[in-house]
Amino acid sequence: MNLNPRRHEEPEINVVSLIDVVLLLVVFFMLSSKFTEEGRLQVRLPHASAVPSATSQPEPLVVTVTQGGDYLVNGRELINSRPDTLRSALIQQAGADRNMIVTIRADGRATQQSVVTAMDVLGQLGFVKLDIATIKSHAQGSS
């Protein structure tokens, strides 16, 4: 009878080949993946110059948005700030001409919703040429 137990060796797993395969997969996926985000909103930023462009329109259509969200069409204040009132004032001022350039002059402290509402009403009426009035910042040139 053999009373000395056999020496049991610990089983070993050779992971060198597994590491090679995983490293190869990581390199493959890094090289084959796209790093652009397809779902991002594409925004074309506007350009402004110090010299305003000359317009050939005899009387331009100007929509002004005040700080409180009220609208003025060609300097005339509307009775309320509802989109229907703005729509009827724009129809009255522009008539059937939808190719004219419309300038939106919004106060810097006006809410974004007020400006978007004015742009939405103009778009629903068929105006496609919209300008947003800005002023040249004095902080750019001075030190």
C-alpha cells in the first residue's frame, strides 16, 4: 500500500494566446470604427461684416422683437404678441411679395422663444430670405 499521496500539480491556463487575440480585436475595432457622431445637429454659423450690404428693396420688411417679447413690424407696434397678430401684420405689410428680404431685429435680452416664433411665422408665410441684424462688437478691435 502506498501511503504517500501523489503530488498533484496545479493546472495552468496559458493566457498568452488569449491576450494576443484580445489585443488583435482591440486594434481591429479601433481602426475600423468611425469617430464621427452621425446624430449631431449641423449648424452653419452666420458671417457678419462691418459694412452693411445695400438692398435694392424700396421699403424693407423689418420685424423687431423687444426685450419683453413684443413685436414691431416696420416700426409699428402690434396690439399683442400673439403669432396670429404678427401674421396678419406681415401679410398687410408685404402683400403678395414673398421674395423680399426680411430683417429680424431682436433685443439681446429677448427670449429665444420670441425670436423663434417670429421666424416660424415668417416661414409659414413663405418668406425664405431672413436676415438677423447685429451690431459690430467694439471689444474685438480694442485692447
